[in-house]
Amino acid sequence: MQKKSRRILKRVLWSITIVLVLAVGGVLAWTQLGVMPAEPEPLATVRENPAITVTDADQGIVLAPAEGESDLGLVFIPGAKVDPWAYAAILQGLAEDGVTVVITRPWLNLAFFDPRGLDAFTSAAPDVDVWSVGGHSLGGVRACQLASDADALVLFASYCANDLSESGLPVLSLSGSEDGLSTPQKIADARDQLPADADMEEIEGASHASFGDYGPQDGDGTPTISSDDMHAEVTRLTEAFLAPLTP
């Protein structure tokens, strides 16, 4: 009787082990499939831009001004299953004007799988004094979780799942009128998670994918703003927000 019980227990344990292995393998496979790549033409403008330096560092992709010191920094976390290079073009305007940008590479292409703290990325530019953290979509949700260690928070088509309403943190939230994923209604519904004086800016004609350069995205709206105009508007609004933080 005892031998039979042990055999049954072994079978159960092996069955559970096999299910767990298949589940983990399935998740790992899913995170690697369907990653949205950076569009080559916008990325080429970054690589050819003489006003900035581009470094593929251990901490992430670092965009920095080619000349002069940088006092401000932005750690930027990509959206789910989006190539980090897809954000280089829309963020290069900040680097041109003196902001060091570190675009992270989330583990398994998903920000919520990445447990690293903010200092894992700010170490790429130790001379920078003031750091903001930001992100697009799911990357913005993760940025909210890291915001307590930052001097400011920047959200691209995103919103917080944790309460920062009493944090006193400067916050910029950029959204798109044509966003079919982080819709204007979803951002409005999560508004109470942010400080009362958060700067909420809706960009007319912008979709969810307008905040990067990786092509159309399933479930998204149709943008009516051009890529060049979108880049310029994001640069203008983000620079105006970051400028008062200059030490």
C-alpha cells in the first residue's frame, strides 16, 4: 500500500513539474515573439546626428549631448515588447538640448519582469545631478513604481497603478487624442493617482504608437499627426517640464 502511494505521489509531482516547465517555457517564448522593431529611417537620424553621442552601454542606450555638460537626466522605460531603439528618435531632441537619456532594456522585453532599481540605470551617467524617470505604456507603469527615487516623473501614453497623489513629485503626463490602448478615458480614470498639480497634456492626433517609432500596433487608433511633428511636440513639452529642474 505504501509503495503504491509513493508511486502515485511521484506521478503527481512529475505531472506538476512538467506543467510548470511548460508554463514557464510558454511565457518565455511569448516574451520573445512579436517584439516590435525600431523603424530604420527614424533610427538612422539618431545614428547620424552630430549633436549627440549614442552609447550602447550595459545600463541601456545612452543619448547625451555631444558638447557641454549635462545636468539633467531621464531614465526611460520602453513599452511592452517594443525594441528600446524605437524610442531613440523621439528622445534625441532632449539630448540635443542637454538632457542625458538612458533608454532601458527591460528583462524579457516586459517592464514588470525587471526588478532593477533606478540606480542600475543612472550609473550610466554618474555626473548627472537631477534624474527623472519615465516610460511609455507599460514602461510608464513601471516608472511610477520607481518614481520615489527620482526627482520627477514623465509618462508617455501611460498612467500609474500606484498612488503618487501625495508625493509632491513633479509629473508630466503626455497622452494622445487617438490612442486606442491608453485611451483618454483610461488616463482620466487614473488621474487621481497623480499629484493635483501634475501637468496633463493631450497631443492632438497622436496614437499610442506615435510615442515611439515601431510602426502600427494592434488595437490602436489611427494617428493624424506626422512623425516629425510628434517628435517636435514631445520634445517641446518635455523640455519645458524639465527646465525648472535644472540645478
